Amino acid sequence: MRTRGLSPAFLLTFLLTGCCHCVLGIRWLSLVRTSSSLATLERNVSCDQLRGLSRAQRHICRNNYDFMQSVRRGAKLAVLECQHQFRQRRWNCSTVNGTRLFSKALSDVLSGTREAAFVHALSAAAVAHEVTRACSAGRLAGRCGCDRSVRGASPEGFKWSGCSDNVAYGVAFSRAFVDARDLRLARTVSNPKALVNLHNNDVGRKVIRAQMSRQCKCHGVSGSCELKTCWKELRPFRDVGHVLREKFDKATQVEVKRRGSQGTRSHSRPLILPVRPTSVDANALQYLKPSPNFCEANASVGFPGTSGRHCEPFSSSADGCETLCCGRGYNTRLDRLLERCACKFVWCCEVRCRSCVKDVSVSTCR
């Protein structure tokens, strides 16, 4: 399958268009609620009707409509992975009364926090992941395919062959689409949140690149491995989520300052400086302001609070009752469960089990 670069129209649209407002910068994640049958809709009408897209992203959608199914898959992947990684934390990527996960109200609260940093990195990585997979699977025929640059013999003695995942193409599309909302703001008005958003998007894409793995196959008589061929493959996205969650815990609070002396304007790119005396790690997630405590429910922004959440009484981690319940205490009850037990294999082809009653202690936040 032939691989070619992003179209000139794609890149021109990416560079010259943008939106005039910025909240969390990831409202395109509402695509997760879009019908899965995007292909049945007429491209110009459907791109204008897709909620959450900025003007720049709508232009990209029209010129590259065959990518939008992968973008939708990326949005769904990001939301599910966010909910998995934060399932035991005060903020668990959940909603209340059906409120959109990243609605404008919730976006305004989270914008600039380390939670926003995590979601920006995760969503940028998810789009890169899904576009890369689509390229390798042949779902974007004529636009991209396998990475043919990985070829020839290696110093380790194996031969590069097969279909290596074209992560460079997936990263390029992610940069064009995901960054479109923040790029113009960062270039024209040096919006601090936009600058930090773009940085965190790049962190997510770096993790995708770093998580590529080598897969190999042996060739020869009776598996003698006389010849070994290898290719590069994306790791499961769960691995990316784990790495980004670790980066979330070690995120750096920063402030954005203009270059130049006090009282003078400078057209150079502003400096991103750590709030505490330390060096800026280019691979660390960055945030601008502390997070809310997420303890109390707030229906207006779509956060359910932690009341009623399951917690672990003896855990000192984020899922511990002391932390998760915000000092309000917790209630413990005994649930009686009926489960299969004492299972035995009976010849032939049958498994017989008894039904056993098990008492389980369940703790929930007050």
C-alpha cells in the first residue's frame, strides 16, 4: 500500500484557520456521542453539524472526511481510558444526569488544571493511535498505509519486514486536527492555556512514539528461526494510559511570561516557567492552576462528587476512604452474594458447580 503525505489543502487549512474562543480545547471529544455511521452522511453537511469542532477542525473534516471515523474512535478511546485510569480517584471522568463529559461548564472549571493536562495528552495520543491503526488496516487506502521506511537488515541480525505501524502519519494527523483549536491563539495572542495545551498534546504523542514495540516471526524448518523478520507495532492503548497517569501524578505547575524587559512588548514566543524552583522537563505534563477538590457534587458543571463512591478502608492510596471521602467518613455494610464454587470437571465435557453464599464488606463514602 502506497503512503503519501498529508495533502497541501489539509496543512494550509491547519495553519491558516482557528477558532476565536478557547475553553478546555478538547470539546471535539463530544464526537464520542456521534452516530457510528459517519460514512452514511454527506461530508459538507455532516462536518458542519458535528458538535464540538472548531472552525479549523470543520475545514479539516471536509478536506479529510475519511479520517473522521478514526477521530471518533479516538474520542471514544480517550474517554474510556480516562474513566479507567481515574476510576479510583475523586475525579473519575464521570458525569451527572447525562451531562456531556467535557461540556463547556465543566471545561471552564477544569481548564488549566492537571486533569486538563492529562486529558489533552490522552486525547492527542488516542487520535494518533486510531489513525495509525487505520493506516495499517487499510481503512485509509490511498492516504496512508504501512510504514515502508522500516526496511532492510538490522545490526541485531534480523530483517525488517511485514507491516510496521505508520505512527509518524498518525502523529502528524493528530497534530493537525487536535492542535487546531489552540494553535492560532498561541500564535496571535499568546494565550497561556493554549500554549500549555499544545505542550501537553505533544507529550501524549511522544508517549505513543515511545510505546512502539518490536514484534518478530521466525522462519525455517520446524521453527528453527533460520530467518527472523520483525516489524514495529503499537502497544495496547492501556499502556499509554498508564504512562500518562504516572505523568499526571508528577505534573509540573507552570506560569507563562512574556519575553523582554518589564514594560516592553516582545513578539517572541512567551516563556513557560515552573512555579517552584526546578527545571522544566519537556516530557512532563504541565498545568497552570491547582485543581478543585472534587469532593462535593456540582450538577451545574456535571460533577457528581464522591458521596456514595466505593472506597477501601485500609488503603493509603487514592481509593482509600480517608482520601476519597474527603474526611466526611464512610459507611460499611455486608452484602450477601451468591456465587459458583467447588466446581468439578465431569467426564465428558461438563463442569458442575455448587452455589455458595459469600458475605462481602462494602464501604461507601458518606
